[in-house]
Amino acid sequence: MSDASNENADRLGRYLDRLRERVPKVSPDAARDMVGEGALLIDIRESWETVEGTVPDALLIERGMLELDIGRHVPEADRNLILMCAGGDRSAISAAALSDMGYPNVFNLEGGYNAWRARGLPVARAATLDDTARQRYLRHLAITEVGEAGQRKLLDSRVFITGAGGLGSPAALYLAAAGVGHITLVDDDVVERSNLQRQILHSDHLVGHAKTESAAQRLHALNPDIEIHTIDARLNEDNVDELLAGHDVVLDGSDNFPTRYLLNDACIRLGLPLVYGAVLRFVGQVAVFHPSVGNEACYRCLFPEPPLAEDAPNCAEAGVLGVMPGVIGTLQATETLKLLLGIGQPLISRLVHFDALAGTFRTTRLVPDPACPACGPYSKAESTTAG
């Protein structure tokens, strides 16, 4: 080993020693007792590491997504948290990071999962995919960033999609094909022949039927092994929190400002990431609003007030190129999969604008509005209206 490598190793060792002194550590036996008293054990190992097993009922959040996702999983900052990696070093660094974020009761599992298993404490082996699933998701299994652990994560995920129209159609199809295990689809409209130019979930023989009925048939035909929950209703202030609760990601396939404001405010209250998309004529845009990240823009930061009707005509008035919802809806599905898998760099506080005629993509950084009534420091999202 070179002198530079030795110096780096010594520097890392000293850093870890300081962290170990700073972060309280618990033995596997003590951790088991704390979990029995209500503490939450968080396994921060990579998905490929957990294939061989983990601690029963441990929350799995990969190290790279911990700071982003902790608020969604642990809304009560004063809860006792025990972090676990393979040997105890990565979890010490992570525990210090959570402490800096304002979580006062964070502990490091001494010796990590290796010590837990060596102590003979309970271990849960992750479920494996059956032969049918392996055939269906073979191309996912070949991707290092997904693999079997990632595919199981998708199968355990829950996505809420508003609207079975132009954007919801490609998004729902690709998420179902990808193996998202539970998809909730909300729409109160019926299939019209004018929809078929772009709303590819539906077919001509189902004109006049509820879009949720048409969508359920198509998605079940594509992937019969996942759960499709359809709701033939309109989102409103009375039902939005109840319907969104328990999901991992919300995908906005709506086509009107009141629903977008409604979803934005509900996602802030519930700490859920919102994948936004919109199309008109030859242009479209997509972004991710993630309230659990902190100090990032929300939809109301982008559009504090709805524009005048003449400045924002809908697709029925201005038209839309049929492939445009396919482009943007597929990008929304891509962002959703990235969020569920904890890979890549989601478009958090970034707006991507696609111009089909020019063949160009442009990305704009979104800045949070300190006066935003939904996400600003003095906001009360529960008191905001749908716009």
C-alpha cells in the first residue's frame, strides 16, 4: 500500500473514531430490547447486501437515500432510531448525519448486521422471485442498479396515479410493466373517442365505459401479478388525504390547476414525493416535488397563482400532438421508478421542458419561495385550498 493510501486510511480511521465517540452505540442485544420498546431499526445497506437477509421488521433505506427519505418514514423526529450497516462504520457516519438534521435520539448498532447475526438473533431472509417473475423482469435483473433486490422493492411499492388520461396512460402502463406491485388509479371520467388519439390505455370498443374500468382491464392484461386499485371518483379536499395515505409516490396525471394544487398541498402534509407533468400542443414539462427533502420548491412555488384562462388553454381548446403525453408520461414513470429504487438523481426542484418541434430539452432549476403558502417557513399546508 502506498504512503498516500496509508495516510488516507489513517485519516478515515481517525474520523470514524470521532464519530464513534459522538454517536451513542448499542449492542445487538440492547438494540433488540429497544426495538421491543418502540425504537425503529433502519438497515442502510445496499439492496444487494440485504438479499441474504436482514433483521425482521427493519426499515430498509439505502445509505444514499437516507437523508432524503427519513422524513417520510419517520415524521416524529424524537423517536429512537438505531442505524445498522454491515459492520458499523457506514451507520456511524449516517447516524451523525441524522443527528445534524435534528434527530436527537439516533444510535449506531455496534458491529452492524454481522454482529447481530453472529449473536444468533432473529434474521429474516428476503423473499425470492418465482420463475414467472424472473422471466418477466429478466432485463431488470440484469441491471446492477436494480437486480433482484430492486425488483422486490418495486413489487412492494405503492404508487398513486391521478387521471387515466394522456399522461396517466403511458405512466400506468410502464409502471405496471416494471412490476410496481400496487397501483391506485383515480378518474371519474368515461372513455370518449376523441381520447383515443393519445390515451393509449383505452380502446374503441370501450367508448362510453368508465376510464377506470378500461384501465383496469388493460393493466391486468399486461401484468396479472400486480394489484390494480381503481377509484371512479374525483379528488377533493375531503378525500385526498385518505386516498393518498400509505403510498410511496404520487404521480400527477391531471389536466387542471385545482387538482394540481390539491395534490401538492396533500403531498406536503403527508410527506410524499409528487411527480408532476403537463402537456400542450407540441410542448411538455416534468418535475419532482419532494417535501421530505427540505428547502426545495413545491408546485405552488412554480405557480403561486393559476394563470388566466386565456393564457393557459386546455388541450380541448388548443389541441395536443398525440405523442406528447407519451413522452412526458414516460418521463414521469422514469422519475417514479428512480424514486422507488433510490437510484440516479430525481428531478427534485428541477423542471424539464420538452419542445417537440425544436427537438430540445431544457432544464430549469426551481427556487423555493420563502413566502409560499404551502411549503414556506410560515406555511400551514393543512389550511391551504385547492386554488
